[in-house]
Amino acid sequence: MIQYDNHRQKLALICSGQLSLQENVEFFLSNIKKQSNLNAFISVFEEQARKQASLVASKIAQGNAGKLAGMVVAVKDVLALEGEKLTCASAILANFTSIYTATAVQKLIDEDAVIIGKTNCDEFAMGSSNENSAFGAVKNPVNAEYVPGGSSGGSAVAVAAYMCDVALGTDTGGSIRQPASFCGVVGLKPTYSRVSRYGLTAFASSFDTIGPFARSIDDVAAVMEVIAGYDDRDATSSKIAVENYITELSLTSDVLRIGVPKEYFGEGLQPEVRSAITSILDKLREAGHQIQEVSLPSTRNAIATYYILTMAEVSSNLERFDGARYGERAENSANLNDMYCNSRTEKLGKEVKRRILLGTYVLSAGYYDAYYRKAQQVRRLIKEDFSRVFSQVDVLVTPTAPTTAFRIGEKSTDPLEMYLSDIYTTSANLAGIPGMSIPVGSDNNGLPIGLQIMANEFQELELLKLGSVIEKIMR
Ligand code: GLN
């Protein structure tokens, strides 16, 4: 049983002796076991989690525990944790053990969070349904015949199905927001560079971000406060000071200027998703917030631009998985070249190979100008669209995804159809701005609907502010 809405309440219960952290960890461990059919985890750290819980419980009793003391966290298996497997849900890394810990994970540990396990995901975080895992598909907890979204599906499921308090995911084109939407939890993708990528296995380095999933805005804020900030091991991480999100959140009751981009409400939007978003906008208007329609004309080019650029980065980032330097190697190769070729052919999944091939193509001498350079130019136009609207409004509200969760297998044979489920999320990564998905009800089948909030770079606080307002509307 969970007797708390957020970490602050949990800590108060532990301090007053009403909740035992050890029992709380057992509760999560037993939920992981009971719901193993959902396939949310690749590794579970049963013994370490128990040990850590006792240690943290005594620190709490002595009054010297960290900010996140006792928060039980699951980590997407593309993030490194020293001494543990780092599979990236790929057969090529099935037996690879990490020799160091990602900065974001280390920061949680330093604040006395308890790491309960590593979650399943799409192979190397490439996918929108979590069907591309060498460890099998992850299932939606509301209905196991449906996908949980991807690529951080395991993390979203772990939070939605009470297998942990919060989870870390990564978002390159929507992989935190889209599964958050499909599973009915909150998921925040920070500004590019807000959280150090040290220890994150690279997918598309100029897009990749790390962020939290939680059941409350408060917990998202608590985790962001800890994981954000400069890290001298990631030269791209930002030196801009991190705000005290929790304190700031409790202080403000601003009137927000909310933009509604018309390009996000076009063809292909499921009617129930549209009406859920519209009804929230009506309530926000009634509460005194200013709502205005805005336009982001380059949105129509986002999917094409995103896939050209990320595949180009994939073809170069995944060069290192060659059978020699990391992970598994194919047996019985005649020579070195064969060994590279056989290892990659045998051990990488279909979607990953498709992206390496397409990425190599768009970077090749004859096509670089037509595809890669052009896409870089369009990326700039997308960024400029956002800069223009953020001079008029504080935040944007859109659907997170055009539909609720789809059936397992429904789109897996049609990559283009699958890529279209990212239509509302990729723009934020192209522009480097933050976005968050928050649950706003469900469709006629009981499948969750997500609302996306976007803000200008480093304005995570604006997302959290509007998120809290919507969370109250939904209660
Ligand atoms: N679904 C998108 C893709 O397949 C986004 C993945 C991600 O954000 N990691 O590329």
C-alpha cells in the first residue's frame, strides 16, 4: 500500500515512524514480481535495495540523510551503474557490465535514493512502443495487449504499476513524454544540456536528454533539482544555475500566458485526446490564465528532420559496437572484417540496423547536401519558430501523442506509421527546449491521455507551475 502522494509526505511518514522504509521497499519488490508479465525490468537489485533501505533508514533516524532519502528509483538500462549490467536492451551488450556510474544516477544515490533496478526499453532507445527490445516487449499496465509507449516504456510502467516511486528515462525524440502519456504518469524531458549525459549510452548526442517519471509534479521537481546542473565530465552540460523548483513552486500562483499551436490539433488526432486537452484549456481559461492560439509553421517538417539528423548521429555513435571493443562477438569469422560484419549483423536488432544504414546514407558524399545539411537548416527554422512564440507566451499546451496507446504489433511492421506517433514530441528535441507530459484522463477503453507542456529553454519551472495547476484540476 502507498500511503503518500509524494516524496515529502513519504519522508514525513518515515520520520514519524508511520512507515517503514524496509517494508516500503518490500512492497515495490513484490509488485515487480507479481507483475513480471509486464516485463518492465531487465535487472532487479533485490539484495542491494534491501541493504540500502536499512542504511538509509538509520540515516533518517540519525537526522543526517540526503534530500531524496528513501525515494525508490528505477533506472532505464541505457544509464550506467558501476558493477551492474548495462544492456541498452540489445543482444550486443547482453553481458556487458559497466565500470562506472552515470552522473544523474550518482547524484540520486548521493542524496540517499534507493536504486531498485534497471528498466527495459527499446534497443539503444530507438522506438516508440518498446517492442524493439532484445529482452522482449514491455506491456501497458492498463491493458497488457497494448504497448506502454517507448522507448522508456519500462520506466513508465515501473512508476504507473507501483514498482518504484520514480524512474529515470531518456528522451531523444519523445521517449519520456510519449510513454508517460500512454501509461498515465508524469514525465519531464529537460532542456538539452540541463542534465549531464555522462554515463548515458549515446543515441543521438545533440538530442539526448535524461529526465524523471513520477506520479506527482512534486516528485518530478524533487528529482530535477538533484540531477540538473553542470558536470565537468560532460562538456555540453550547462553552467546556468539550477532553480529551487520545489520552493519556487510553493510560492507562485502566477497568471500564465498559454499558447496553443494550431499545427498540433490537425488531422490524425484521436477525438477523445482532442476533447480532453480542450476541456483542460477551458478550465485554465476559467481560472484566469490567458490562452491564445499561436502558430509553429515548421512543425510539418519536424518528423523528417528529426529522423534524418538522429539517424546520421546513430550511424556514427553506434560504430563502437563492432564485436571488438564492447560486448558480444560473433563466432567463426574468417577475418577481421567478417568479424565486424557478423557481430553487427547477428547482435544488433532490425530497427537499429535500419537507422545505421539510413544514417550512413544521408551522410554519404552524394547525399550529404540534399539530406543532412538541409535537415540542419530546417532544425534552425524549427528553433526560430519556438523563439518567436516564446516572446508572446510562457508555455505551450498540446497533446503529447496523437492517439492513446496502440495494440502490440499494430505498427511494428510499418516503420513510417510508427515514426508518426512522435509527431508532437520531436520538435522539442530539435529545438532543445523542455517538455513534460501530464495525465489528463483516459479514453473509452480506459487508456490514459497525456497533455504536453513545452516552455522556452531552461524554463523547467514554467512546466512545473502549469503542471501543478493541471494536477489540481484533475484531482
Ligand atoms: N520514438 C523516437 C525514436 O524512435 C524517440 C526515441 C527517443 O526519444 N529515445 O527515435
